[in-house]
Amino acid sequence: MPRLTDLAVLLPLVLAALAGCDRTPPAPEPPGMSSAAFFDAGRFADVWHVAATIGDPACGPHAETWDVTGAGRYRVTGTVCGPSGSRTFATEAAVTGPGRIERRMPEGTEALWVLWTDADYRIAVIGTPSRHFARILSRTPEVRPDLMQAARDVLRFNGYDPAGLQPL
């Protein structure tokens, strides 16, 4: 038979162990973000129309041209929205990993991840690992509804809220 002193030592240990057995499931974490593992830097090159954006002011249609300048390197030119409307930009970008690109901007180096492209590179979803910025890019100014829905699903899967998506 256990002695009273043994129970006095064991009881706090048993209670502490039971306290850690909370049966409430933990709150779901936001999904991780992943870049396109089979990204083809050569196929990504050319003109992309910005179809929609998150975290970027909308000021009308704009596009980007990605010209290959070397192995995994681009010269990127185009138009972006600024405080007083559209403005042009030109910068250099480099592939840093599968579907991962860094480009220099006036504010500093920006990491862009290609989250998805369809098999024919007609549409692409890019975003920053911080999730403060994302774009849906299209080879044409008009995007097929099924491809736009797929792009929205990719954004949601990667932790973005597609409700914040602004079509251009």
C-alpha cells in the first residue's frame, strides 16, 4: 500500500501531466507558402499583363516585360502604380531558387516567389514571402474565368486573402 508521503509527491506530477492534456484542437496555422518547383525561367520571359493585385495600388492597366539577360537573369521593365498614377520602371532580377526571384527596386531588394503558372505559362501568380504583395499576371489583357479562379485558389492556398484582390 502506498504511503501518504508517496501520494503527496505523485499527486502534483499527475495533475501537471493531466493539465497538458487539453483536448481542444489547436487553431489552424496559416498555410505555408511554396514556390513553383518546376519553374522555367526561359518560359517566364516576355510580356505579362497585371490582371489583379493584392497590396499594390490600382491605377489602371499595366504590364511588365521580363527579358532574359543571362542564365537566370532578367531585365524587367514596365509600369506600376505610384502615388500620382502610373509610372515606368526598369530593374534587374535574378532567379535565386526554384520559382524564387529577387529584383532590385528603389526601396531595396524584393523577393518574389512564383507561386504557380499554368502548364502553358498563360497565367502566373507571384507574391512576396511576407504576403504583403501578390499579383496575378496574364499573357493577355483578358483572363479566362477558369484560370482566374485557379489563380485565386493558389493565393488562398498560400495564405493570402483573395477578398483583397483588386482587378486591373
